[in-house]
Amino acid sequence: MGCQAPLDLDEEHICKYCLDHLPTTKYWEHTNNPIEQIFWGKLQVVSAASYLYFSKGGIVQEMLHNLKYKHQLGVGRLLGRHFGTELAKTSFSDIDLIVPVPLHKDKLRKRGYNQCDPIVEGLAEAMDKEYFLHAIERTASNESQTRKGRYERWLNVKSLFKAAQAERIAGKHVLLVDDVVTTGATLEACAAALLEVPEVRVSVASIACPAVV
């Protein structure tokens, strides 16, 4: 999924060389990291981190493209497991429940799956935590975020989400997961929906982020 080389029998989705040379951020080892700073002054997030740096044409883009558009869910689970192994050694181990950013039902019907779900499953397996794939509902579809600035992205998503089955979420420390974070507008809107549930705390994790957030 990274360099396109044939895999050995004991390799899964990504060869050992690519796996050993993934552009990891190490943000989970540091407070006040750039992902946490995205949410400063906007809402209360306990911790936030991304696993890998994303660059155009790079290995991370290739893997996420395979996950998102080519039904290669296994690579999402693999990255989730590796990220979860790292998070389990940190304060992120305090979380109770892992949930994905949702897709609107029309996009879900067209694609057939939410690319965040296998990431969540991999994280939950590595961290030995419960997960809930339908904790957040997207109430409407929004326009593409690709060419929008941060404020435009926020306006585009701020009223699109609500927490589902609040009784399963109440009182828990929830880890909210996305595949890629850029401006953080979608994660911010989802976190805000979760924080409306009584006594919920929210942390945030994504597989990838730009080298400069």
C-alpha cells in the first residue's frame, strides 16, 4: 500500500521497510502539540494527536487513498493498531470509548463504508477499549471541504452533528477519531456534539495531519 513492492508472507498491507520509515509525528508524547493547539480557545479537549505526517504524493497519502477509495479497510485497521500501541503508553490510555467521525448516509451508501471505522477498530484492539461506531449522527450532508478555509469549513459543518444514544456516552472519556485533520473544523463540530452529553470528556486522534498544521 505504500511503495507498491511485493509483500513477504509475514507482511500485511505495508512492507517492513515502509512501516519502519513511516513519518511519525510523536505528538502523542507532547502536551501543547500542534493538534492540541487547533482547539485552543474553541472547546475543551483533554488530549489530541495525529500519528503520521501527510504530504502530497507521499506514502501516507497513498495508504489513505487506498483506504478511502479502494475498499482497503485492512490498511486502516493496521494503522489503527500501530497508533493504538503508541497511545496505550501515554495519558490516552485513560479513554473509555473510541468513536469515529461519521459520514452522511448518502455518502455512506455510495462508498459502502466509513473509512474511519476500521481505524477505530484497530485502535480499540490495540488499546483494549470499547468502541461505538454510531456514537455521532451526521444530520445533513455538507459541501466538499477541500477548497475551503478554516472559517468556511466551520460554517459548513457546525450544525451537522448530534450525539446518538447519549446513555452510552454519558460520563465517559471519549476518543474521537478521523483519518486526516487539517483545520480541525469537522472534529471540532463532532466534539462539540459529544460535549453536550452530561459529564463527557473528549480527546482527539487522527491518522494523519499536514507537516505544518
